[in-house]
Amino acid sequence: MLHMALVFLVIGLIAALLGFTTIAGASIAIAKFLAGLFLVLFLVFLVLGMAAAKRIVG
């Protein structure tokens, strides 16, 4: 997911350099969404992992 966010970011930057503003804006928006989704899922699974480890140890 993070890889796809970086791919869309690069596509958006290249499109912006070439003057394709609509495509650039859409690609950057998709990249922001995927990066945010990655961050939320990462935090959820981090908390779940810490809770599971706490239950196993204690």
C-alpha cells in the first residue's frame, strides 16, 4: 500500500512537471489517501500487536 502511494506520488509529480494539472491533482489525492490509510492501519495493527504481546507475557 505504501508502495502504491509512492508510485502515485511520482506519477503526480511527473504529470505536474509536464503540465497535466488534472492528472497530477488526482494522483496526489490518491497518494495522500493511500498514505493516510497505511498510517491508520499501521497504528491499528501496532496497538493490536502490543495488546497481544502484553496478554502473552502477563
